Amino acid sequence: MSDKPITVLLVEDNPLYSRLIKRLLDQSKRPAFAVVIVDRLSAALQRLAGGGIDIVLLDLMLPDSEALDTFYRVRAHALDIPIVIESALDDVSMAAKAVEGGAQDYLLKDRINGVSLVRSIRYAIERTRARAAEWSSATFHLAQQQFLKAAHIVDLDDNVRQRLLFPEHAQIAALPFKRDGGNQIETVFAYRVQHVLGMGPTKGGLRYHQDVGLGEVAALAMWMTWKCALMNLPYGGAKGGVRVDPYALSSDELQRLTRRYTSEFINIIGPEKDILAPDMGTNEQTMAWIMDTYSQHVGHSVPSVVTGKPIVLGGSLGRKEATGRGVVYLVEESCRHLGLDIGQCTAVVQGFGNVGMHAALFLAECGAKVVAVSDVVTGVYNPDGLPVAELRDYVAEHGSLKACPFGEAIENRAMLELPCDILAPCAMQHQITADNARRIDCKILAEGANGPTTLEADEILKDRRIFVLPDILANAGGVTVSYFEWVQGTQNYMWPLEQINDRLRDILTDAFGRTLRRAETAKTDMRTAAMIEALQRVGAANLLRGIFP
Ligand code: NAD
């Protein structure tokens, strides 16, 4: 479920119940609901035809229809929309029949309360999505199309192409975890996907987000494979996810969820199998819980099952800021290539979390004027430049950029179209699309986020000669320092920060140079060039290892 409210069509002719249900839904903040009330079947069908309904709460006994007929007629008009039946006590068997016929759930009107109502709605939407859309995701489609384009250019062996188009391992779990107080247990969908097992252990982050699905995690795992190969790191790609809104959970709840996630996937993770790291919605603390749970399970401390962990537990200096730092090292290289002086550049950064905030800080450190930043709540714009360190402190204190006093509020979409030299999308996928690519007004697009640009947008940016630092290059600083952390763990020896940053710069600069040369020789864009570099390594390894037996 995304951040926008869930639109509920409430079909109920008794005003007593419709008022009660609306009041209960209005009280919920995460998720928030928009409730549309109708009291006739005819009005319900008309409203469904207008679109935009996420779920139907349905009373079966209406003035113009009754019993199961009501359900079947609604279902015929809303095949993909979950339906939850509201039932009176004496109608339970009819409600149960509707569930057999495809309704997601039924609620007893006389026992309705806020928790059961919200949960029933959430689960109904989850179940419908889980059935319909696990693999079919726009993000996975994007990752596959990018791969196929590069595979075609390098004439990749067809057997290898087929092998790489889908992940080798994908595991789904329905995870239970206890909420605080009372005895409420939530069940959420969780994923771990390992794309390529032949390059060494697999490596990839863990994302907590209310929209995560198998397809998205598979795409992210695939991009990890290319990223590691481009950086010459001895890993295949992996990714994990839990479909949950982490900001709606307490720290204790997050801990129970994380420990359960670890135990659910314990057989497929490990320092020589699959190593986790933070991604959206997870952080150092999450990694500490995973490490502890894994270590408890095997009976001794195993820090290297995760990277991005706290320094006192064996984390690496410089890991937390590595992705943002890497983005800026590569922006510096791009400026050199394009003949720009970074000290004279303006920058816009979308996303003010781990990647975006550090990217903005390092851009400012290099002398660039950061004129706008944003988080999920709002953007902040100041044409004279924003004080990034003060913004960081503001967010640490207030939780978001909302009402921050350093500039005027700007909507995320509008912010992406501000004129600037450097635009760094560091939040979500699918931000630059065919819709807005013609209005993007920057010289360098530095993709701190994974998958922020669609294929159609790529073509438009290419025509407009915008220099794209593709995600598998631009945000590879994170996995590179994760690799350093893993190596330090096996050496039991800590490297100084200066050495880490120097090595990071060397690896990124080398990958940038190879990608640029490849783009020139293959007469292609930077994304495809980076993919070709990566594919050649993975393809060669695949052929050399062959297929067992
Ligand atoms: P994070 O959770 O620390 O921060 C995400 C930021 O994006 C937050 O400020 C959030 O408010 C904002 N955001 C979320 N949805 C948004 C939206 N729809 N519009 C605008 N802003 C929105 O996550 P992160 O670790 O910084 O990851 C951000 C991106 O970078 C993801 O695509 C992730 O896969 C990628 N990435 C992260 C790392 C890493 O080391 N953390 C490494 C490589 C790539």
C-alpha cells in the first residue's frame, strides 16, 4: 500500500453503521482512508465504473438488491477489487458463502472495532495483490528490459541470457510478529531473492516498505548482480524485502519483525552464502538485530552475515555515508568529463534518507549549491542554497522536512523539474518517466536510487543529451564499502577511514572510466555501457563454470 489514502467504497443502507464505520476509518492515520458511502447497489455499480476504488465494504441486504445476488453483481463489476462483507449475526452463513465465492473476508457489524476493521481491509488488499501481482511488477519489467537491451548489443549467449532473466532463488514467507501490548499478531509478506549464485556469495540490502513485492525485490537483486560485477566485487546479487510500513511500527515491533525475518530465512543467508545490508526503511540497528539472531542460532558471533552494521559490532568506518559519498565522487568525475566546475554547480536531491542526505552533504562540501531537497512528505527549495547540515539536524529532530524554515515548500514532482546542473534522485524507483523526462532540466542525472528512470525516459534523456550516471554505477559506493567491511571482518583488522575513502574513489573512478570508454566504443548510453561491462563478467563466469551436472 502506498502513502496515498486507501479509497473504500462503503455500500451500506443503515446510516447508523455507515457513520460508525466511517468514524473508525477516519481515526486511522497509517494507513489513512478516504471513504465513499453509497446506500444502493445501483449507486455502488456506478461508483465502481468511475474507477479509483481500492476496496469494497459490502452490506448484502440493500433496498435494490439482496443476499448473494448483491455480492455477485458487485464482483462482476470489480473483478480485481477486494470485497469485504459486512454481516449481521443472523446472516453469517450467507457471508461465509460469499467468502467461498471470492470475497476476501467478512466482518460482524455488531462487533466491529477500529483494529479489526483496518486489519481486515489491509489483509484483503494484501491477499489480492499477493495473488495477482507478485512477479508482474513495473520495476522487474524495467530491470529485465534493461538487461535484454544490453544482452542484445553484446550478443550474449542465449543460454546465459535465459538463465539471467530470472533469479536463481526466490523465497517468500508470511511472517508473523507480535504488536506491542495486547495479543495482536500481524502477518506480513517477506522476501529474499538471490539472482546469481555463481559469482561468490550473494549480497544485497533488506527493504522495509509498504509497496515491496516479489517483482520489485527481484529487480533489485538483478541490479545488485550488475553493480557488483561492474565494481569487480566477488558477489552475485540478492535483495530482501518486507511489505510493511516501518514508520508505523515501534522499535520493539521492528526488532521482533527483524528477528523473525532472520530466522525464517536462516538457511539461505550467511557470510559465505548471502550477506544482507541496509536499504530503504532499514538501518544499522536492523543489521545488529539480524547479526545477533543469526549468531544466536549458530552458537557463535558471526558479524559478516551483514554489512552496514554499527562500528562497535564490526562495522566499517565510512559505510553509513558510502553510497552518498560515492554518488558525489562520480559527479566530480562527470563534471571533469563535461568540463564543469562543481563549485559553480547547482544541485537538487530527491530523498533525504541515508543516500540523499549524505549526497547533499558531500555536494555542499564540494562547493555545489544545493537548492532543493525532499523527503516523502515535502520538498524544500531555496534558490540561494540550503544549509544542508542544518537540514540534517532539523530532520533528526522533527522526523521530516515538513515546515522546515530554510526555504519554501515544493512538491516532489515539481522539484524534479527545477533548473539545475546536478539532479540526484535518491528515493524511489520510477521517478523520471515519459511524462516528465522532457521537462527535466539538468546537465547530470546522478541516480542515487535504484531504478529511478524508466526505459522511455532514458531515450528522451539521451536525445536531450543529459549525462546519466546510471544507478548500478552511481550508487555502487554502498556495496563497495560493504565489501570492504566484509573483508575487514574476515581479516579481523580495521582499516582507517582515509584508506577506505581512497580505495572507494579508486574503484568508482576505474568503473566510471571503463563505462565511459565502453559508451564511446559501443556508441551507446552510459546505462547500457555499464550493463555491458557487468554482463561480460557475469556471462564469462557463467560459461566457465558451466551447468551442473
Ligand atoms: P532511506 O529509507 O534511508 O531514505 C529514503 C528517503 O526517500 C527518505 O527521505 C524518504 O522520506 C524518501 N522518500 C520515500 N519515498 C519517497 C517519494 N515517493 N518521494 C520522495 N521521497 C521519498 O533509504 P536509502 O537507504 O537512502 O535508499 C534510497 C534509495 O537508494 C533506494 O532506491 C535504495 O535502494 C537506494 N540505495 C541505497 C543504498 C544504501 O546504502 N542505503 C545503496 C544503494 C542504493
